[in-house]
Amino acid sequence: MIGAPYEFDRGNKTKDFPLFSEGTQFTDDSVMTIAVAEALMDSEGKSDDEVKNALVHSMQKWGRKYPYAGYGGMFIGWLHSDDPQPYGSFGNGSAMRVSSAGWLYETIEETRHYARLTAEVTHNHPEGIKGAEATAVAIFLARNGSPKDEIKDYIVREFDYDLSRTCDKIRLTYHHVETCQQTVPEAITAFLEGENFEDVIRTVVSLGGDSDTLTCIAGGIAEAFYGIPVWFETECTARLPEDMLTVLNRFDVTRGRQDDSQDPYLDGNVIIEEAIEQFREEQTKKNLVGVLEAIRRRMQEDGHFMIPVIPPQAAIDMIDIDSVKVGDTVTSEEDLHFKLQHVQTTDGKSWLAVFTSREEYEKGESSSIISNFIGSMLKGCRDMSEEGIIINPWGTSFQLTKQLINVILEANKPENHIYFDVGDITKIDVEAIVNAANKSLLGGGGVDGAIHRAAGPGLLEECRKLNGCEVGEAKITGGWLLKANYVIHTVGPRYNPKKKPDCERLLKNCYYNSLELAKEHDLHTIAFPAISTGAYGYPKQEAAAIALTTVSNWLSDNPDYGMTVVMSCYDEKTRQCYQNVIDACAPERGKA
């Protein structure tokens, strides 16, 4: 990510460069690192052949989802092959994606074995395998407390890499090269010379060459040795899409960085606490951004704040507030209105109090508490009379003003983006999924029936109140038992080649009106099925072109809204129809 702007020898070989800019974005290194991590977690305890099958499946899935991340030519062919085979490569792609193998296993022998498997599915040349093993082993040793001289000695002894050169010497003649044997030793040398995580990153980028992959390798080892500063991590995660963050969070739990045995709504809040600690130690703009990004990340993960309240008497009579856990549901015969408690600072200003954990809450005076999504809390605070929110007022506190709250909410809007998902639309984690409904809205076959079955009877009851829907129009309901909070119902046209212009117009209206309805409800993530391509008989290739054109035009007309659109594909053939449209329109990209 950080090294990408300087690869192909575009930098001036200095350590003094901006780490992040508006153009900083993930590359093929990030995509394949996520893919390998997911595959290794999914195939835990399985045979070598099953692990390799999982790797191929995951790498092809992620590579096809993000086709323009900068892959090499041979790898692009492998990604789209129906019979993907290793092709004897000794390129550094095997080393750039292997970092998860350095974390997931208990012995150095296991680490080397699984690192080898991750390489062999594509890079089965001995040098390609060696690069992956060396990188994973360096991470394994670093995370287990080995000093740098022991890491260096092991790498030299086992892999015969030359680690005797200094970075100053390498820098003089180093140029862009993408082989393991001319990338991995240089990256490890930069790690050995670096004085902290950030210094390792700056040092390895200063070498020049294939700097995004160099950074990926050296940074993976440096994380295991030093850890990553909170502000640094949040800058990176802010540039990753939701689906990648989901895998990262799962990986953090798997490797023991997060504890999933307690309260999933609160456990991840430690990143907010760490960021606040760093800001209080040194109140710089960089550390302030770290706090805001940590809060934004927890918003994306559906994290909660604990909120002290004064409960109404009806609630006191009904339940024991302290016995209710986060996620529990309670009901009452009358409306309950909890009064939020506030804290007054020495300057006379009033703030809403929130806590990141029960431990922080118990540092001060006791009261009843409720728990709420961080995002909902921030949005609601904008309309309140208080100055903002004070986080952890009894401990290391942070005053989150309304101005800063607006910064977080604006930054949390996704970039306008379209991507593709092959599988079950009812399981996609978005704010709204679109139902290709019939005019009654009372359920039917295909995706319509699947959505109603997954959502449960509540969806049908709500749909009964809508009095149907005309072709091309859209109506919205709650998501009920779905992951999505909302379902947008639209009725596509039945295909009639004799009335093709009318069919095209109505199908365009389905996509356009669904997006407009999502915008009206301040929704920023939406998933579409291939509307009208089932029982209504619309040719899939024509429908895909209409869908992508309409969605792309809407995004162009709303450049600052921030909408992530998922085109949900029933099968690989449907996804290929969308890919055909993209291939016909997009310029050729990627590394040669």
C-alpha cells in the first residue's frame, strides 16, 4: 500500500517521503495476502491437497473480485483459468502474500510447510518456494521473541541469502526487479536495519525497486517484531473495503490478537483506548487522526459504546438493568425513555459520557448503563445540545466534539465503488439488498423466494402493507432476519424482444429508483441481484450491460455521496457477463 506510489523506481531513494496521501490504496499484495489468510484459516486441520484447493479457490475469488489491483501477466491468466496450474515462477508474489503463515502455526516446521503450500499453487520454482518460506519463518521468529541476530543467522543458514550488505550499499545499484532472490534478502535487510516499525517501512521504500512488495515483506516481519502503531494501522485499514476488514478481524481473533470469548460488541474497543493513550502522550495531528480512525474502524465493525443512563421507573420495575447483557432483548407494555447522563467539564461545557469497556465504566461513579452502536450514537449526538461526547471520563479521557464527530461520519462514507460477489445475496453484509420482486411483493420464486425465506414472516407482513409495486418502481422494508438492515423491492420487466426499448427503460428504472431510495434513507452499501434474468427471461448479457451502465451513471451523477454497490451473481456465468461488459469498456491494466 505505502510503497505502491514509488515502485518501478519512481521514488528518489530517500526515507523522507509522505507515508499516506489521497492516492494511497491497496494493491495486489494486499488482495492476495487477504486471500491466503482466509484460505489457511478455512482449511485448518485439512490435508495438503485440501489446503491447496482452498488456496486456489480463495485466490481466484479475491483476484476476480478486485481485477485491477496490479497483478502480473502470468498470474492474471492463472486467476481466470478453469484449470489453474502452477507455472514455475520464482517471482516475489509468493513472498508478498505469505505473512499469515508466519502467525498461524506453533512450530517453525509447520510454518515452513504451510508457507511452501501457499507458494506451490503458482510459484513452484525452488526460488519461489524459498522466498515464501524465508519470509514466513522471519515472521515466526520475530513474533516469538527472537532477537534480530538470531533471525539473521537462521535465514542465512537455512536459505543461503546474502544478508551481509547494508541498505546504503544496496541502494546504490538496486533497481526494479520482481524475483524472490532479488527482493526477499533486501526486504529482510531493511527490517534488520530499521529501528522501529515506521523506520523499517521508510528504509525499505528508500531502496527503490518493487517497493510495494518490498514493503509488504519487510512490514510483515516488522509487525511481528515491533507491533504496529495504532495511527499507522488505522490509516491502512481506512483504505480497505469492508470484505477485507472482515477477514482481517477474523485473522486477529485466530492469531490471538483479539479475544472473542467475551463481548464481541466491546472487545475491539481496545484500539480506541490505545489511540487515546497515544494522543494523550503526544497531542499531534497524526495521533488525533489515529483516534478518529480507530473510532471509525469500530463503527465499521458494529462496535458499541457503553452509555450511563437514568432509567424510567417502568424499566426498573421490569428488569434488573445490570443483569442484561449486550445483545439481549427486553420488552415492555409501555414506551421506555432513558435519560442519558452527561458530564460537565471545568469550563462549564456539558458532554455525553460513553465508555469503551466495563472496566473503564467501573472506574467512576456507578449508574445504570445501556449499550448502543457507536455509529448510531455519533449520528444521534449531532442533534443534541451537548458539546459532544467524552470517552472514558473516569480514566484516560478524550473529548469528541461535534466537529470531530462530523469528520468521522464523513470519512466513514465509502468511496463510490462497484464490485462483484458470487453466492447467496441473503448473506451479503450490506445495509440494503435489492429484491427482484413480483408486483404483489408477497414472495415468489428465485431470489424473491430466497429473500423472503431468509428474512422470515415479518418481511411478508410488512410487504402486505405496501399495496404492491409497479414495474420499474422500488419500495423499501426492514431486513428482519437478514444481515441487511433493509430490503429494497423492485419489479423488473418481463423480456419481450418486440418491446425491447420499453424493457430497457424499465430495467434501468429498477436500478436507478433503487439507488435513489437507498440515498433517500442515507444508505451507503447496497447489493443487487441480476434483475429480470430468471423467470422473466431477460438475456443475461444485455441485462448486465444495462445494470452496470445505469449504476455507473448514477455513481457519476452522485460523486460525493459514497455508495458501494455489490452486483450479486447467482453463479460464475453471471459474473462473467459483468466481466465481459467491463472488458469491453476498461483499458488494459496491470503489470506486464
